[in-house]
Amino acid sequence: MDFTFTEDQLLFREAISRFLMTEAAPETLREIWETDEGRSPELRNQMAMQGLTALSVPEDNGGLGMGDIAWSLMTQELGYYGIPDSLADTAYVGAGLFSALDDNVAGKGEYLTRICDGELRLAIGHQSSQLVSDAHLAEILLMQHGDEVHLVPRAQIDEVTNPSIDSSRRLSQVTWQPTSETCIASGESGAALWNQTLNRGALSVAGQLLGLAQRMLDLSVDYSVQRKQFGKAIGSFQAVKHHLADVAGKIEMAKPVLYRAACSLENNHPLTDIHVSQARNFCNEASALAARHAIQVHGAMGYTWEVDLQMFMKRSWALSNTWGDNIFHQARVQDYVLNSTVDLAPASTFEEA
Amino acid sequence: MKLTYSPKQQAFRLEVRQWMAANVPKEKLPTYDTKEGFELHRQWERKLHEAGLSMVMWPTEFGGRGCDLIDWLIFEEEYYGAGAPLRVNQNGQLLLGSTLLEFGTPEQQAHFLPRMASSDDMWAQAWSEPNAGSDMANISSKAILDGDHYVLNGQKTWSTRATYADWAFGLFRSEVGSKRHHGLSFLMVPLDAEGVTIRPIKALDGEDAFAEIFFDNVKVPVEHRIGEEGQGWHVAMATAGFERGLLLRSPARFQQTVRKLIKLYRDNKVSADRDPSIGVAVAKCWSDAEAYALSAYNTVGRLSNGDKIGAESSINKVFWSELDLLIHQTAMNILGCTGELLTSAPLAEERAYWLQGFLFAQAGPIYAGANEIQRNIVAERMLGLPRA
């Protein structure tokens, strides 16, 4: 029983955090928003140089061979700095899907190497959403068709842009034709791949939501210390303190739930589905309360375009219903608790009782 | 990160499980807030102690088993999972015990800890005073040094277990004219000493759950002070940290209550499902209790890496006290019109235990530091917001 991260995992997180703090500042992200493509090849290259795209690519393909546990720290950093979807979708969820494919799938190793090197952008079309993130820039798309996984070149799809409230999102409706040439997995193994990918996507979002919650809390703490009313910092008033203490509480309680879910996913625990949805629910509650209390503490400033809170608040609202919406994740946990015959004894936290 | 138990941990779990299965009383003991119930709980504690299971994480020389905190969590899971009685002496065993282990002299440890483990001494806490509740630093009860003993005068209140306990521990002002958290000393006081008067306070359920303690020139030997004179606040804050942080309300206790709630829901499913929000609440209770368990394991991991429990202990306290309210409110909603019945009501049967729990849950956000104070601690110490 060891509920801690390794020194390497913690140091890597710290390095990425320091890097994103300077290279992905809010001004930079706002500039990228204004571009048509909404993405910065320079930033992506820099992130690849930092090793982010190599994180979970197997060592045989030149990667670092780390897994969901390491990503549960890194996704929080991606959320905290508002890094657009494409990085996590490609380097975490996409790399995970490719790694889990049969070795005889044509191009598997090559794609993984190119993810590792930061050269490949991919997009994933899962049935949990009618929309696909970053299809416009993707070289290839991994598309769901029932239990089948299809690898579709960008040239074989049509996409219609659908703007989101989160200015960093680039969503498309995608139309395409499944063929036997594009199919790379099917049947039971295809279904298992998609289930694992949904869990990984949900966990990626959970980590990002938690990072977003922390960012909104930090912005609110800064603001409430600087802003004065009645002759003192508004952060000295108990009503404001309690708003922010409650957000801190939600964040702290969500962390171990997220880490356990990552550990379950990495180790194929039989209750991974439940643990992932539980993590999503906790992280989502944290970010939802952070957004609500952050805008309250910011007052009218929080309702403006100018103040950076909007960037993180809107992203948290947008992400909270992706890779399985809230209803899906709530229902998955609820069904397990109410309708299974499992005796949920205190000893059942980590093992079947 | 590896979230599986070692063979040694599994063997320990099995040992505790088997012992509990053979020894936990079949009938629920009467509440320890009655004379009879108090003594029955003391007998249960002695039985636990004889099996070496009373204070598993204490060193063996003090009546423990020298277990680590993971073993302690495993023990708690099996203890509450078996439906074993609540721990009548926990104020001593968990709060004072931890303080003695950290701050006590070897003589104090050798004398008090074994008698606490065996419940030969039963302990009450004596923190609050009529004018020192949430504002605990406003303590005015005095302990004035006179040769080899202190002379105590003043009043404590809300002293849990004090009606029947043998000893109490708390803070007293030992420096005349000192203010706030300066000049306080941490003392252990025998409740049968001359000049001590106990006046029980009936709680919401009509039982003597706590008491006022009056001190009228009570002599306490100087050997009964823990830590240096005037350093009592520092010693007490460490105790308060243990209390909120990990020990007082182990996750297993809530997990067991939630397990019963799930059964209650499943047994009354047709009725409960008339309102879909009941199922939502039951699932949330399970999820929160499990999150609290995960948080405890995570904290143990961080402690073993040399971290200290900080303001997170305040987050814990708010979390479990609010969870306990939700669990019991949900149970009352499922019970409907029989929820109000006392244990003596023929129709109530086992169900009346939910009412007892519901009443006690109301106290959770108040005792061990009101939740308003806990939120202030989080805001000021963790987030760095300015003091009012």
C-alpha cells in the first residue's frame, strides 16, 4: 500500500509547471485564440521538447513509458494553464489508444514515435460526443463506429466548425465513411479499446478540471487580497473566506479520488469504470464550485472579458460535459451503488470485501 | 503508487476480522451516556485490550501492537465493519494518548498509557469554558503553582464523558495576568479529587453525554502537567490536529453507516424511488465516504514521507461532519413516518438507531472546533487570506 508519487513523477510535474507558467501565459493564449487555427505549432514544439508528448509513449517507441498515474499530475497542469485540447487528446488519450492496439496494426509504431516527437496531431471521435475536438488540424482521426476503431486520414472527412464558449476549443461535426481499410480494431477488442479510451478521456478531463479549479481559486485569492472595500481587503471578510475555503476543500478531497482512479486505470482494476466516474464527479464538483465562487468573489470584474478568470471558468464549463457528460458519470456510480448486489463494506475501498 | 495490501497486511486484516466475528456483542450495547452502558463499554474495552487490539498503533510497552497507520486503517475497517461498539474512551486513547506519546515524559507515558489502553482509566476532555468556546484562547480557569502542585479554580463545560470518567485533561491559565494563548498549561486532573464538582448536562437525546466541571481549590501534582509550563497551547494544538486530522473519526465509521444506508435503501427501494433524489443522495454518501477513506490513505502516505498534517485536517473535519448529516438526513427521509420513533417504541425496532445517529450528527459541525472556525483556518493558514 503506497499512495504516493515517485520523486521522478513529482519533479517532472514541477518542471512542466514552471515551463507552462512562462510559455503559456494568459496573454499568449489569448493571442492564439485570435488565430483561425487556434493552435500554436511553436508552443507544441516547445512542449514536445519538454517531454510532454513522450510521457506515455512506450520506451520501445522512444517515449518515457509512464502511465495514467503520471498523467493524473500532468493533466492538472494542463488544466491550470488552460492548454488547449489537442495536446492531451494526442499525447495522452491518443497515445494510450495506439499503445493498446494489436502490434500488427499497420503504422502503430510509427504513429507512436511521431506522437513522441511531437510531429503528429490526431483527433478522436467518440460516440459520447457529437463533436470532435481539433479535427481541423488533425493528420489522422480515430473514429468510433459501434465496436470498431477506424483510423481515418484527414482527407477522407468533412468537417463543419461549431464555435464553443471556450475560445480555445475548436469543435467540428465530422462526416466520414467507415470502410474495411480504415478499420483497425473491432468486436470485443474494439469495444474494450473504446471503453478504456472513454475512461482515459474522462480522467484527462477530470485532471484538467481539478487544475482549472485550482487556477480559479488562486486567481480569487489574489483578487480578494488586493481588492479593498469598507477600508480593508475583501479577503478578510468571513463570507468571502468561507467561499474560498469551501473550494479548497473540494479540491483537496478530489485529489486522492483522481489518483486512485488513475492507479486503477493503469492497472486494469475491475472497478475502473466506477473509479473513473467517481473521480470525474469529484473533480467536476470542485471546478463547478470554484467557478461559481470565483465569479462571486471577483464581483462585476469576473463578468468581464478583460479579466483572465473568464478563460478558466469557461473552459471548466465546456470540459465538464465532455468524455461522458455529467449525467453519464453520475449514473455510472449511482447504478453501481444502488443496483449491484455488492456488499460495500468498509474493507472494500481497495479490494472486493 | 501501489494500492494493494501486502500479505502481512492481509493477514492482519484476517486476524482482526476473525476475532471480531467471535467477540463483538450480538446485541448492541446501551449508550455509554448511561451508567450501565458506560460500564458495559468499559468491559468491552478490557476485552479488546486483553486481545491486544485496544490501541494497535501504540508501542507494545504501552499496551499496543506497534502497528503502522495503514494497519490502523485496516483495523478500523474491520472494527466498524463488524458492527463493534463505539469507543467510549476515545478522548483519552486517541487525543490525549497521541499527545502523551509526543509530549509526555517517560514516567507519564509508562503510568498513563497502559491504564488508558486497558480503560482502567477513563478520560474526559475539558477544553471549553462558558466564555471560551470557539474562542478557545479566552480560557480563564486558573492553575496556580504552589510548591509541588497546582491549585485549580474555575469552570469547564461541554466535557464529553465527564459524567462517568475517572480523569479529565485540558488547558488552564497558569500565569497570572497572561492573555490569549500565552501562559496556559496542559494538565491532567483526577475527577475524584477534592474540590471537583461534576454537573451533568442532558444532551438532545436526554442522556448525560457531557458535563460541567467546577474546580474549587483542586490540588494537582506538578507531574500531571504535559509539556512545559506556559506551553499548553502548543501542546493542545497538536492534540486538536490529531483530533480533526485523522484519528477521531476514522473513515470506516462512515463507510459502515453508509453500508447500512445502502441496505436501508435497497430494503425500501419502491418507497424510496418515489423521489429520485433519494437514490442520488445514497450514491453521494457512498462516494463521499469512500473519498474520505482515500484521503486518509493518501494522508498516511504523505505522513510516511515526512509531511505533517496541516490545515487539511480542518478540511477533513468539515467534510466528515457534513457527510454524517447527509447520511442521516437521507436515512430519515427513507424511514418516513417511523423516523421519529425512539428505541422504546415497539414499531421502531432497529430503525431507531438511525434517529440516534441523526441526533448525534447535528453535533458534528459544532464539536471539535465549529465548522466556521475550521473554514477560517483553511482560509487563513492554507490560502493566506488576511485575518479579520
